[in-house]
Amino acid sequence: MENERDQWYTNKQLFEKFEELWEQIKELQLEMRETRTLIRDYNGLRKEVAEVKAAQEREQGKESGNKNTWGYVFGGGGIGVAALTLLYNILKG
């Protein structure tokens, strides 16, 4: 029976152990709160980056659309001039 008593902690020792554990729990809670904040900030940053990237892609699409439009205008004008020249040569000759 004495061996069993020797293995147990005293009330003071148990209280001190619980205090240590409580401090560790508080530290872990603080770290978890910081981690949640970092994750939330990271997710917000990812959302902002995605929005900026989408805006840039839309802007590039507008720019390339304008370039394509002018290409069609000049290409169509060139074909029109060539057709008129061919028609003129046929009628003249």
C-alpha cells in the first residue's frame, strides 16, 4: 500500500501541474487565434490577387480585341482596294 502512496502526487504538486497545463492551453489558444488570423488574411490576399488577375485579363482582352478589330478593318480595306483595282482592270481592258 505504501508503494501506491509513493507514486501519487501531493495536492500541491497536482495543483502546480494543472497550473502549468493551463498556461500551456492559454498559449495554444493564442497561437490558434494567430493562425486563424493569418489564414483569414491569406485567404483575403488570395481573393484580392484573383480579382486583380481577372481585371488584368479583362483589360488584355479589350486591348487584343481592339488590335484584332483594326486588323480586320485594314485587311478588309486592302481586299476592297484589290477588288476595285481588279474590277477596274477588267472593265478597262
